[in-house]
Amino acid sequence: MGSGKFLLFGDSITEYAFKTDMLEDDHKHYFALGAALCDIYTRKLDIVQRGYGGYNTRWALNILPRILESEPNIRMSTIFFGSNDAVSRGPQHISLPEYESNIRKLIALMKAKDIKPIVVGPALPDEVNWGKHSPASVENNYIRNTEGFKAYSDTAAMVALEENVPFVNLNEAFVKQGGANWRGLLRDGLHFSGEGYEIFFNELMKVIENSYPYYHPSNIPMQYPPWREVVTNPELLERNYF
């Protein structure tokens, strides 16, 4: 049957989940969400990263069926889109009604495959800093602001509640835990810093523990026993741990 998998499905914030030095002029190393998940789920669930920079929920809906076909044994998955949908205008923009519908359809696709979905809402943007890193956005009046992100986060939360699936409220977590220094949770005004990813990791693990406790790493048996047990009981290796 193979190992069970934990799919990370989202936009660039998911695509950068293993990055430790996003900015070329920044030689520091930061907390990496993907590495932290790989560590805590070692020999328990395989972490499968499918992040697509710049994608919105419309495009996500188009590619998800093929992703699910190519990746058997997915047990649990994030659905983390909204930072591009929420832009005020332009090719990435998705209206709130369509965003709501798309999130609902993404959830349905996963449920049909017996995958446990976790919806993640957009966090916060720093409009000024993002404008410095993406001047073309300013020139084209493609605005990402806190009001817009809050509206899309609230919509994602509503859909998750109605569909009876858990929701990771990064918008609220960044406001509460970031405080006056919340901009430090972002590296460029949009993508997360190590501190931002660490908040994401902690909030995600809380949601898993509360909503899908059987998929929390503390409750998943390890694949194959520790070596000291093998020394005294080699027949343990003959069992199927998958």
C-alpha cells in the first residue's frame, strides 16, 4: 500500500515551505515549515509539497484532480490559497463569491478521495514593503491590503465551518502573535519569514491535534521498530508497517 502522505497544497507560500534564505541579500537561515513537518512526521507520514507560485483557487481547481491521481495514499492535505485571489484586480484576482465556490469544490475533491482537508486562510500583507519588492504591482494598481486579506480569510473560515473541516486562521494568529511587530513575520511584505512560518507550523499542529488527532504525529505508530528492538526481536521486520 505504501506510506501515508500529508499533502501541502497551496501557492508560493507553500512552494517556499522548505526555503531558509528567500532573499538574495539575506544570508541568514530561517525556520522552514516543510523541514519541520518532515522532522515531526519522520517514519510516520511522507510530506508531499505541491506549491504553485502566483496561483489562485481557479487554477488550483484545475490541477488538483491530476495531483490526486498521481499521488496515492494521501491521508491529509492543506488547502492554502487566497493571497493571490485577494489582489484587487488583474489576472490573479478572484471575486469573493467565486473564491468561496472554489474552496468548497477543492474540499469536495479531497473528501471524494477520503482525504482529510485543512483549509488555511491568507495571513496579512505589508502593502508598502511588497510594493518595494514588486513595483510592477504598484504600477498596475494590483493592491493587496489587510482589509482584502481579512475578507478572504473570513470567507475561507465560513466555508470550512459549513463543510465541517478545520481552519487555520493565520490572519488572526499573525495579528495576535505578531503584535506591533507583525511586519517581521513577512520577508518581503507577502511571503513569510521564518517567524511567520513558525507561527503557521504551530497553528497547523494545533488544528491537527484538535480535529484529526489520529493524524497527529504523537498518535501515529512509527514505521518499523527502533533498532534495539530489532536486535532482540528480528521477526519484527517481517511485519507490514504501512
